[in-house]
Amino acid sequence: MLRPKIPTMPQPTGLVTPPAVVEPTAVTQQHTPQTPAPAPIVAPVPARPTVQLTPGAVIALVGSGTAVVLVVGAVLVSMLLAVAVTGASVAICALVIRSLIASEGKRR
């Protein structure tokens, strides 16, 4: 019933050149001595400097790492506290609304 339409390959446009024919040629060798090429001069690569940490730098790294951990922890705890307070307030609102609806039904 539903058959997919298969696209046809487009035909080349413009001038189409036939493939070039490569004919083998004879290889001739000459017996002339060749002087070896001089080796290229390569500049020495400087060694990578090693990182040396002084005691002050180590203390600074430890202090900054501790500060980052404390700040991230405080942000996560405050977000968790905000979610908990919001959930508790929504639960209290639901209880109050349920109580109002139930007491209004008893008055009639």
C-alpha cells in the first residue's frame, strides 16, 4: 500500500573527461656516485621545567581547596534546607485546606 520512493542517482552535468591512460616507461639507472647529504642541524629542545611547590604554596593550595569545599557544602546544605522548608509549608497548607473543606461540609 505505502511504498517508499527510492531516489534516482543524479546524472553528471557538464563536460565529462574520460579516464587518463597511464603508459609504463622504462626506468634507467645511472651509476654516478652521489655524495651523502649533510645531516640537518637540529636545535636542542629545552627540557620542560618541573613545578616546584614551596611550603607556602602548598599551604595556599590546601587552604583554597578547603575554602572551596566549605562554600560548595554550604550552598548544597542551604538548597536542601530550602526544599525541606518548602515541602513542610506545602504540607501544612494542604492540611489547613483539607480541614477547612471538611468543616464546611459538616456545617451544611
